[in-house]
Amino acid sequence: MFQGTGSDVGKTVLVAGLCRVLSNRGMIVRPFKPQNMSNNAAVAAIPGEEGEGEIGRGQWLQAFACRVQPSVHMNPVLLKPQSETGSQIIVQGKVWGQAKGRDYQHLKPQLLDAVMESFANVCEGADIVLVEGAGSPGEINLRTGDIANMGFATKAGVPVVLIGDIDRGGVIASLAGTHTILDNEDRAMIKGFIINKFRGDVTLFDEGLRQVAKFTGWPSFGVVPWLDEVRKLPAEDSVALDKIVRDNGLNDRTNRVKIAVPVLGHIANYDEFDPLIAEPGIELVMVAQGSPLPDDAAMVILPGTKSTIADLIAFRDNGWDRDLAVHVERGGRVIGICGGYQMLGRKVRDPLGIEGKAGEIEGLGYLEVETILSPQKTVKNSKGKFIASGAGVAGYEIHLGETSGPDCHRPMLELGIRKDGAISADGKIMGCYLHGLFVSGQFRQALLRSIRASFDGSSDDHSIEDVLNDLAAALEQHVDIDGLADKAAIVGLISRNRD
């Protein structure tokens, strides 16, 4: 199990890379994360049942790295923060309930059985399971009833490797401090540590490694250098999103198509914009709250959200409704995805109080549609085509509510035998429920050439396969894989598969 001295130390990416390392060595590998908190969700199979459920995007990425189908058991508890009602609780892929932070602390012990059941399911038929913790085991105020870090590790008997992020500074103190504050049982679970995100000559930290070992008694399993390619992998939580927002505009902007994405308070599945960030002909601007939408954007994308009504109110409070009106008046394009699509309509109704207090709100009014939120959640993978160009698209749907109205007679997508989305009469405003559209190179080309006929970007589908292989190669070089295997008592199996 890989735990961190804090959030965003690189646990998700390191586990994904190690999944690919061991898969490349011929092993049957599975990922597992007992508890996750993220509005970046993915669709996964529910073994033994029809239909599909939700897991964190991080575990979807790790399953991809393992070359296996994602399962809801790989992330049995997923917390999706929303507005007044706290977080929606997803258990083994399905909505289980909702709770505010303090109440959830009392609910965690009820979820341990489901976590252990899922862990047993993931272990079945696997040579090794790589487990990712959440946050930090150093949050000892949350230790009672814990299912995310040491509570799970001690219950399941899984040895732990602690990850420290040297890029943020204080890594020696964070590792030694974690050792100091853990009780004896939890401390005994930790078998060593990994230093992540080192910039420069890693040998410069040799003395640092000796000092960590001196204070903790733990061996080092390696120092992983700063890897620029990691930025191309899906980010999982809001800490990474904040970094994306701060990094806006660092690259050359010359002659690029500018696309603006307002960062809503409950933004969901924002990793679907990664293909646009990677596209050489695009300048993607993630607009922080309090900042205006850029007046020279060719397109504005309203992203998905876990709380449509609350984020629509905040959208107006930020003045983005006025910015968007100016953008539309001068002929700019707009796309809404999922919750963003709902916002573009005339009304959003919540008669059952699913997102908070029952009621309704006026939408932005750019599409002649209305949405009624309902308890039934749509969760499925879908594929089809962008009707305007015939370009193939594939992605996933995770949403509450049904949208209907005159503009739905001009659907944006054809997904098998059904249509999805709506387009305004002038063709400049459109929305749909399908996440993941921008992975398709053909779709990106068709969309951007409708804005700038001379646009010449990549027509290839955005793939993370090469990035994972590069990451695996780096980890083979910088991490003591065999030492990790020895601590997991599977060294003979790894050697056999390598032979």
C-alpha cells in the first residue's frame, strides 16, 4: 500500500506507473483504493451485475495501466463533494447516501465490510494488488474508524510504503514527523519510503536519505525525478486543479485558438480537458473564480459540475453570465458538458431537493431546453458520432436529471440508437451529457475547424499509453522494484515472471 505524507504527493501516478512496471514484467496486477474523495469519476463494471457504476478516475487510470477492465471494487467508497448536502457517498459503484463531513466520520465503520469485500474481490486471481491511500496517515485525528489509510492497512495486513514530495519542501521533516506521531502498530506497517518529484541530480539527496533512515529506521526504495510527462496523465483532485489554474499561459500562445473554461466550485471530470491542453494549436485557459472570462476567447466550455444549481448561482455571482453574454454577442462559440449543458437551458428544476433545498432556477437561456433533476443516476460508457461532421466520439455519462425541449430536436450527438444534447438555431451554442469528447482527434479537428478553417492540429486520439510506458521506464530506473517486491513477499513470483 502506498500512502503519502500529504495530498498531491503523487500517489496516484506512482501507483499507476508501478502497475505498468509489474504488468510489463508479466504479472496480473490490480489497483485498489479503499476510499477516494473526488468529483473526477469514471465508469466501471459491476461484476456479476448488468449495468455500470462509478469509481475515481485515478483507479480507472491505474486499471488501464494494469491492462485490465476497471471494476467498481477497485474503489469501493467514493465521496463526491456537493453543496449544502455535503458529499454524495458511492459504495461499490452505486449511490449509498449522502453526509456532511462530521456525520461521515461516524458512518465510516459501516463501510469497512464493503471495503474488505471489494478488496477480496480485487485480490481474486491477481498476482499482486497495489493499494493507494488517501490524504495522509499523519491525520491521526481521523484515525478512529479509518478505512482509507492505516485502518485499512492494519485490517488487511498490507505493508505500507510512504511517499514524500520533495518539490513542496520539508520532505525530511514530513517523513520523520509521520514516523513520530504514528502509534506503534501503525508505524510497524511502514516498510520504507519513496521520495517523489526531485528536480536536478538525485545524488544530491544521498545525505537526505541517510538522515530519513536515521530518524525513522525505514529504508529508501528510491528517489523519483521530476517527470514532465506526468502532466499528460489525468489529475484526480482539486489540489492538482489549482496547479493547472496557476500555470495558465506559461506556454507560447502565438496563433492559437483560445478556449476558456470557468472553474466552477463543484467542477467535475475536468481531466477531460487534458487533450485540449496537449493540443499544440490550442491555448486552454482555466479561469479562476474572481477572474473574468477572457474577451478574446474563441470558445467557452461550461464544464460538468456535481452541483448544477449552486454553481449556476456562483457563475452569476462571478459575473461570468455577463462575460458570456458579450462572448455570444460577438459570435463566440459555447459548449456545455453535463451540468454545463443543463446551465445553458431555460430552467433547472429540483423538485425533490436532490442538490439541496427543493426549487428551481432560471438557466442562462442559450438553449431552448429545461432540465428536471431526479434521483435516478445515469452511469454508462457510450460511443457514437458528432452529427455535424460524422466524427466518431466515445466517452462516458454520469449525471442526474433529464433534459428536454425544442433544441433537443437538433441533437449534438448520435449515440447508437439514441440522440444526446442540443444545438441552438444558429449552431453556435451546443451541449451534451457525454464526457470525454475531446479524446477523439477527429472531433477536435471538426470542432476547431468550424471556428478557424485553417486550424491544423492533431487528428490522433489523445492516448496515455505512451506516457504510462515512459513512466514505467523511469520507475524501473529510479525505484528499487525488487526491494518493494521483497517487502511484499512476492520476490520469487516477480523473478519467475521475468524469467
